[in-house]
Amino acid sequence: MKLIAESGSTRTEWALIENNNLIQRVFTEGLNPFFQTRREISRSVRLGLPESFFKRKLEQVYFYGAGCTSNEKKNVLGASLVAQFKTPIQVESDLLAAARGLFKDEAGIACILGTGSNSCFYNGKIISKNVKAAGYILGDEGSGAVLGKLFLSDVLKELAPQDIVHDFYEKFRINSNEIMESVYNHPFPNRFLATISYFLADYLNNDYVYNLLTNNLRSFFRRSVCQYDYKNYPIRFVGSVAYTYAEVLNNIAHEFGITLSTIEETPMSGLIEFHSMNIDEN
């Protein structure tokens, strides 16, 4: 039996696989070694998963996560998981999860639009080129966190439409001072920012919101997608923001002469298929 986990900063999806069949799927909070210590990760895993997961005889755990880009961060995650599952752990980035889930053993450009954003050229085996995501402060164009950041900036500077601002304050039960606290002093500010992006989905008929979203997506294509050989390889997207705004995303892609063949909410189905194939995973 294998356990496959795919984690963004907001949510982790866990899938128990036996003989290439899905046995059980569970969702827990996101795990990210940039924002959590080894102890915090261990506690989150232990409390979030059903006890039955720890009693299974696992031959391998494959964990793909946001923030798992360096050996140092992979080791933090790996040590936490080994302590819980007492079985071999392979830790890779969420970007490799997207690439494997979207393309298996084919070449193409894999893109993530979720709480954060990222992209890569995948040659069918490894990621051979990556435009740095740079995080929600220096990058993450197109992401939910950046969309939320742009909106909140306009809210605080009184540039957003007043009716939407009123609805926002009513729904989130928050004031301007609490916004500042959530962004600058509370844990996981990127999660907080990303939740606001889904609030905006109800206002796409408003020109202000539509322009905010489309300009954010255009920025992702200009600053990330266009740095690859995008005219000669398929481009596929995964992530909650890509999935939520799929129609708008397709429209923006067409502006760049791109036709998107796939937009998935998560890469898990593709990962299950990938790990059932005889593919070199190292």
C-alpha cells in the first residue's frame, strides 16, 4: 500500500493506494516548511489524519508540498513524516506534483494557480526549467494570495467599489486594523489573502473585479509562461484558482495565442496514475 500526499499552503490531499486503486482520500490543512517547524508539521499530521492511516502497513509515502524546494526544507518535512509513519518517505515539490499529475511521462509546461503560483518546463522525467515563483510578496502573480493582496490594498486606500467593500466587511467581520494584523502579524498571511480571492468570484460581473482578476492572470502569463517555449509545447494548469476561474483563464490564454488543454483542481488523479506506471521516479 502507498500513501500519496499533495499539499499547497492551504490544503493537503492524502490518498491511500493499494494495487493502483484508491482506498481512501482525506483532506487536512496545508503543510509548508517555510511557515511551520518540524514539530508543528508532525502535530498537524497526527491530529489531522484518521488513526487508521498510521496503522496501515505502508511500503512508501510520496509527499509533494509547497515550500519543498530545497534539501533543507525537504528534510524538515521528511523527518516529520518518518516520525509519524515509520516508513520510507519521498518528499518533492508541489511543482513536480503538478508536472507529474498533468503530464505523466510527456513533456510540457505545467502551471499552478492556487494560494500561490508557480510554473515549469517538464521534459517528461524532470523539471528542466523553472521561473522562480518568488512568493506572495515578490512574485506569485496570478495566485489567490496576490489577488487578495491587490483587493485589500484597494480596500484600505478606498479605491475599491464601496458596495463590494461593504459586502467584504460584512462577510469577513473584520475592520481595517484587523486586516493589517492578519497580513503582518498573524500566521499564514498567504492563506488569509487567498480566501479573499474566492469572495471576489461572486462579483465577476463587476468591471473592477473582472479587471483585477484578468490583469493578475495576464501578469502570470507575461512574467512566467512566456519565458518558456510556450508555442511548441502543451500548457496545462492545476490549482484552486485556475479551476475556479477556468473560463476567464482560458480567455486570457487566448490573448497570448495559447489553447489550454487541461485545467484541474488538484493533480491527485494524475499522480495516482503516475505512481501506477513503470516510470523512473528518481
